Amino acid sequence: MKNLIKLSLIPVAVMTSVAHADWSTTVTGASDYTFNGVSQTMNDPALQVSLDKSFDNGFYAGSWASNVDFGDDTNIEWDFYAGHYISLNDALSLDYGIAYYTYHGASYSDDGNYPEAYAKFGYSSALGNTEFNFWYSWDYFGTGAGHTVSMLAHSYEIAPNHTLRASFDVSNSLDGDKWLWDGNNSSYHHYRLAYQTSFKGFNLELAAENTNLDWDTADERLVFSISRTFSL
């Protein structure tokens, strides 16, 4: 089953697009589906799609799906989320909500379903956009364990339509008797540097990332993705 991640991190790019559209869908092709630095597809490519609805008052809801491969018969991840985006002032923003992650393909796949709450704080300045993002699950991957992910990220536009985004996050189990990484670690860290641009309506990203986990699905790698968002 999935050994890691889904941060459940709803991708930040999805949340950003949701804040500016009514009905929209995003289709993404990626050379790997990594979550907090751990491949969810055994280092293989992924095809992903979302459907999102946003409202004028900042509320939004949506669903996101991807193929996965955990080395068993689970082959689909299908997530649902709802939240609220607020601009506190010209520089500060808050995005908070709740997500539910589901898994499909085998009779036991749904044993890994779990809920998660999140809060994302943004700060914009002449030096770029800084984020502090936090996720909490009280039933991580269906184990009953409390689990958090804390992320610090910064994006800087080095030239028009050319952005670098650096991030560092820590995944931490609050119940080591129910969930441990590598069988003996209650936490691990993940760092990532991404180049982002767009061309003729397509969003492109090339990212280098690594973790301190000693897994072949969580070692250093380059991940390329291309996506396009359509208004409905």
C-alpha cells in the first residue's frame, strides 16, 4: 500500500488555480508521482486529473485523482477536498480546509483511506512568495496514528514567466506505536527545488528532490510534469 505520502498534500498549484476560476479541470502528466519526496508510482509516470469549483466568497471544493503503484493491487488514488482562501491584506493570505484521501483497486485498498486538515499561510513581497504550510491527520493512512507535515517554501520569479521554488518539509508521526518510517524513525525530511514556467497555456515544471529515507522510491530524482487547466 502507499508508504508515504499523500500528504496528502493537495498540490499547491491546484489550490492556486481554484482561487481564480468557477468550474475548472486540470490534466497533468508527470514522469513520477512523488508525495513529500516518496514515489507513489514505483518511480513510474502518472496521469492526474482534477475537477474544481470555486465561489466568489473564497470557498472552493474539488476532487483529484491519479494512478498509483504500491506494489500491490491498489492502482487509483481519488481525493476530495473543500476549503476557504482569504486575502488578509495585500501581502498575507490564508488557505485552510479539509481533505479525504481514498484508494481503489483491491478489496483492501480502502483500508488506507484517511482524512486530513490543512492550513497554508502565504506572504508576498518584492523578494517573492513565502509559504508556511501545515497538514494534520488523526488517522494517517488508516492506522489511527496522528501525523503532521510542516513545510516552508519560497518562490521567486527570476525573469518574466520563469520561477524557482524551493521547499523543505518534515513528516512526523505522533504515534510511533502505530506508524514509523523505515520501521524505526518517527519523522523524515524532504527538500525540493523546482523550475516553473508556462508555454501556450501549458504549465511546465522540472524539479530536483531528495529525502533522508533509505528507500529507492525516496532517493534523489528529477521529476518533470506538464499540465493544462481548462475553464468549464
